[in-house]
Amino acid sequence: MNLPSEQTWLVLQHLISDLSKKGYEIPSGINPEMGLIRSSISSYKRDPTHPDLINGLAKAEMSLNNIQATLLTLAEEKEGEEYVDHWLGLLKQAMQGKEVFQFAKSRSKFLANTPPGLTTGRINLKVPLAEERVQEIAEWNGLIIEFEDDVTVELHGDKEDLKAGVQEMGSFFLEQ
């Protein structure tokens, strides 16, 4: 799913980077706010039907608009109208849902998209397991399971259910 707000975030992130490379000071508070906005967008993409996440996305989009205004004002003061027009063109494309920039491939192992209200765990196996066995245990314990690849499994659920499921899967490690 490619959201206009996600592309807008990327364009603004590139603008921040470009202005910084040119030696201009970015107003304090913008970079931390961009991190929070990115988190809100990622959470929304995980569950676009959750009311809290819908509200979070709306707030994130309002923050993006404020940051956009601040950065474009700074850009016009420092670089001029032609520079701003270039970035406005990119922002317009982003708002139309076009992919202007791509996210860098992340090698991060952080669990960034935990569903709201659930506890998450990740298991990294030494050798691939039969998906059916893991799936059975997950279903029996009421867990949501995601296979990231052959040896990485993410589990989401209530803390006690997650604990029980992981303990039951512990026997797999003895078999390896």
C-alpha cells in the first residue's frame, strides 16, 4: 500500500536532507516530529480499519502540512523560488499518489509495526521449520503469526498467550 502521506513524508525527508547538505539549519523539533509521523503512518498501514490509527494518520497529515510550510518557507528564503517550485512539483506528485521516492531497504530487526494492544515476539531459527507446526501452535494459543522468511517468525497476541506459545515452540529448538 502506497499512501500519499507516506510519499509526502519521503519528499519532505529528502528536502530536509538537501537543505542540511547545503548547510542550512533545520528548525529544532522537525526531525523528531518526522520520526513520530513515520511511526503513525506505519501503524496505520498495519491496520487501516482501527479507529485510533485512523485518527493518528489524520494528525500525522496535519503535522506534515505544518512541517511542509516551515520547510518551504526556509527553502524560499535561502534558495529562492525556482528551488521551491521543484519541491512543490514533487509534493504535488506525492499527493496524487505517485511514487516519487522509494524507501531504502532496511536491515533493521526492530518490531516497528506491532498491532495495537498486542504483545509481539520474534523467533529467529537456525534452520527452517515446517510452517504447519508453527501455525498449529499459534492458532491453538490465539496468536497472529507472520513468517518474515524461512527462519524468522513474528508472533502477536496477549502477553500470556504469547508466552505459552513461545514455550510450546521451545521444543523445536531442542530438535535442531
